[in-house]
Amino acid sequence: MATEHRPGTAGTGLHTPILDWYAANARDLPWRAPDAGPWGILVSEIMLQQTPVARVLPVWRDWMARWPTPAALAAEPPGEAVRHWGRLGYPRRALNLHACARAITAEHGGRVPAGHDELRALPGVGEYTAAAVASFAFGARHAVLDTNVRRVLARAVRGEEFPPKATTAIERRLAESLIPPVDAPRWAVAVMELGALVCTARTPRCAGCPIAAGCAWRLAGQPAYDGPERRGQAYAGTDRQCRGRLLAVLRDAPGAVPKAALDAVWADATQRERALDGLVADGLAEALADGTYRLPG
DNA sequence: TAGCCGTGGCG
DNA sequence: TCGCCAAGGCT
């Protein structure tokens, strides 16, 4: 078969085993269903940013049942988007999605735009998400470089355990060189799925990997990562945790809450005020004239 | 560009 | 137990 795209030297022979593996092992996710539509796919991509599939599933179903179109969400106050975001995390994504809905309604006739550049201009839609929606919803041919794809390519092609902290031009060129001429979206989702299920960050399941035999990292003896320190973010006691506590109070209340209800969930007054001001500045909370607070109306 | 922005499960 | 990590984006 001469169906293999000519990828130069690196990555030769990845396509067939990965596509075959995906055909047999793909998860049945609702946003992959034929009837998901561009809106369902956009909602899923924003929700999946830095968030595991298992936690997104119930929230995605609720959102799509509640707001099946961009116009439906656009008709709501932004606070309703934040409320139904629940505990997905990074709640500004709910505001982003709400702003997306209003922009799509006002500027694109209520339909999610198909072009990468138009998608990229939507709030909260960066390079990855624009490429993913253009690809998965509209069949476009883009390099879809998420953390899974970057890790698979780092190992299989570059022979390193982890990719660099920030996406490099080298990585992008490699990913672009690997895009097959046909079925580019299927290739993209297949590599992502391989990274999510087999070529995982912590304990890769190399025994079940369709490209293990040709994996540069394996062939090199799985050398440990030796790049710059990858320091994780602390959480306990941070402004982020404080913001989360405060927002949970607003989210779980039907209307405005007295300030005392917010004061009760965080002891350090200085930090609490800073966090609350931050939420208001970010549009996640609203301070009313009577001194109470609520989700943005 | 490095730091910030939530949350919870797992090894 | 607790650090690491999960389909990033923005400034």
C-alpha cells in the first residue's frame, strides 16, 4: 500500500498502526458522535482544557441539553453559565464559552465559524482549540497539538520522555509533516487517544502500544527526562483555592449572598478581599450596591 | 515568557 | 500520603 504520507524520515510508518489501533480502541464519547455538531464539539473542547474526560462528561450533557445552540446560551446571563459549570475548574472558561455564544450569535449568524482564524478569534479559543474544532467539526487539515500528541511525538520520534514545557517550532513542523493527505481529523484524534490511553504521562502501557517496536524512546532504553525542572503549582492556601471557595458559595446560592457568607469560608481577610476583588475584576462575581454579592447577571 | 488560573483522582 | 497530572489560554 502506498497510502502512507511522505513524512520525510522522522515518523515513517506511524500512521497505519495508530489508525488501526484507534479503530479498535476508540472510546465512545458523545462529542465524537455524528450528531454532536460544531457547537457540541466547541463546548467539549473548552471543557476539556486541562480537565479529564470523566469529569467533563456529565457537565457537557447537562449543558447541551440546556443550551443546544449558541443562541440559547447567548440569551442567558453569564452567571448561569458559571453556575452550571459546577466544579469543572477554571471557571473563566464558562465565561469564555458564554462570550463565544454571544459572538457567534452576533457575528456569525448563530453558527460556529468553520475557519481556523475565525475560531482563533473567539474568547478562550487558542491555537489548539481552533485546530481541534476546525478539524473535528469541519474536517479541516490542521496540526492538532495537545499535550497527548506532544508526548507521543516526543517519545516515538524524538526519543524523549516528555516534550518541552512550551510548544516549539520543531514540534509544530514535525506534527505538520505527519498530517496525512486524507482523513486528517481521524489521524489527529487517533494520536490524541493513543496518548490519553496508552502513552500516558506517568506509567505508559508500552505492552499495548501499536508503535512500541519503532518508538525512539523505547529503543533508547526509556531514558528519564533530563530537561529543566517541571515544577507543579502549589494549591493549598493559594489565592486560587480561596477564589474557588468564594465562587462555590455564589454558585450554590440561588441569588445574592451577604458578605458574611463569603467571609465565613476563608479566614485570612487580606487574602480573601484580594481574591474577591479578583473574581469581580474577572467578571466571575458581581458586587451589588447593598453590599451583597452574586454571580454576574 | 513565566506565572497565574480550579479541581479531584490516582500511583 | 501527597505530588503529579488532566483535549490550554491569557497576559
